[in-house]
Amino acid sequence: MVITDLTVEPPLFHHPDSNIHAQIDHGDFVESRHVNTGYGAMNDTDTTSILRDMNDAMFLRLSPAVAFLALLMTIGVMGNLAICYIFGFKLGASTQNFLLLSIGIFDLLSCTLGIPAEIIDLRHYFLFESEELCKIMRFCTTFPTLGSIQVLLVIAADRYRKVCQPLYGQIELIHARLALAAILIVAFVFSVPALYLYGHRTFQTKIPGIVGQECSIVDKHAGGRFPIVYQTTLATCFVISTIALSIIYLKIWMETKRHRKYMKRHTKSIPGDTFVRQDNSSSSDNDSLHAFGDAMVSTGNRRSLLWKGIKDISNLGRARSRKRSRGSEEVMGMRSSIVQDDVGHVQFNCR
């Protein structure tokens, strides 16, 4: 079968052996000379050379996208290296520091492995020659992405417990390490299918007789159920994770806003001279109240300080019965009422 001549603009590349001229028109290649569509018309060397020329032309067309990816990679590598250095060597061991270090490592892997893999894929748009490299690239792109998403969920859960449920059990460092181990296993399990599914996939270019080869789901699995189930599962996990993160941080924001209003309202309702010391015998009680008030707004060691404050309240109740003056009793009663309101607020406002 012979294709008639087509009038086109000057070609972007010329292949002298096969006398094929082609140009990119919105990403498509158009033939401009007589070309036999049978595979016998050109040998493998001619076909490979044409596909490489098409790779070069498409890479020039995609150069803005490549430049943007290179910029993201540069910024990401520098930023995540700084995160790994600060949280890994400068700051002490804690749950938050460990989780932030973990997500920094996952994102660093994405910047050093995942983004370069995408650039390589764009560079070999019509002819991706190494099937092994294709499999490794897809695995290296999937693994750190899944790990990073799961660490974000653990960080959100830890912050939710600290802000909204301070009296309940918190995520300790040992729990964070166990969570990271589980995250690594889950990310690895969901990334292994990429080694099986991805590879060389052939497709017909706009030049008759020229078959391209891209890094995608291999021909024998294309259109099958397994790739659909795998990609649908990953997409569903992404959507669920996004919704979960949105809900958790919305609850944290609402609780923070409610607590700010509560503290502002109660601070304005207390007269400035209310907390004047009555006598030397009440000085220790005042110190306990101030320490407990600081503990209520502190973000660290909240549970231990809170129970210490509750114990101080009990001591204040017994001391109040021994007060000699009525004025001293009224002042101490007001303090006890305010502190008890704060305790009730912390215990029940997140339920």
C-alpha cells in the first residue's frame, strides 16, 4: 500500500536512508513522502534512527515541562537535605522530629529518583529502549510517594491527639518507629506490582510502519483487569488519604479556634486585682495556680502537668476551709472555679 504525497511545512528532521520527512503537529507526526507501510520496507536500524529523531523533536517540544521538573527537583533536594540534617542531627529525639525526618527522607527519594525518572521518560517519548530501567523507574516513583502519604497521616494523627485529646494516650517515639516499619512494608507491597506490570509497550506512530516503544504497562497486561484494579486501588488510597487529612486538620483548626475564644473570654472576665496575695500562707497556693495555668496552655508534657494541677486543686479545696477571713475564701473559691472550668474544657471539648 502506497501513501500519496502530502504537502507540509519544512520538516523538523530528515532521515536520509528512508527519505522520510516528518513534523510535529500538536504532538503528531505527519508523513511527507512515499512510505511503504510494510515492515519489510525499512530495516530495524532505519526504524530505530527515525524513532530517535522523533525523541529529539518531542523532547524539544516538552522542554518547558522538563525545565519545570528540574526546578522542582533542585528545590526539593536542597530543602529535604536541610530537613534531614536539622531533624536528624540538630534536634533531639521526639515523636514529631522522627516523623518529620521520615517524611524528609521519603521526599528526598522522590526528588532524587522519582523526578529524574519522569524526565528520562519524557526524553525517550517514542523509543524507550531499556525495559529493566523502566521497571526500576516505576518502582522508585511509587515507593517514596506511598511512604510519604502514610507518614503525613501519622503526623496528622499525632497532632490531633495532642491538641484535641491531651488526656488520652499519645503517640510515643516507639509507636512512631513501629508505624514507620509498617509504612515501609505497605509501601513496598504496593510498589512491587509495578515491577511486574510496567515495561515496553508498543504503539503505532503517525508515520505508517513506524512502531514506537514507551515505558508503560506492557502489551500482555494492557487492557487486563490487574492493571485496572492496581491503579484504581492506588487512586482510591490517595483520595481517602486526602479526605482524612482534610478532616483531621479541620478538627484541629476548630479546636484551636474554640480554645482561643475560651481563653480570651475567661481572661477578660477576671479583674486585674483579683489575684492579689492575701497573706503569706497562700503564697504556695498562688504559685500552684500559676503553674497549673501555664500547664493548661503548654503544648509539651501536658498530661503530667495536668494531673499535677488537679492535685493542686484538691489541696486548694482543703486549704480554703482553713482560711480565717471571708475575703480570702471568696478569692480562693473564684480561683478553684476557674481552674475546674479549664479542666472540664480540656477533658470534654474534643469529644
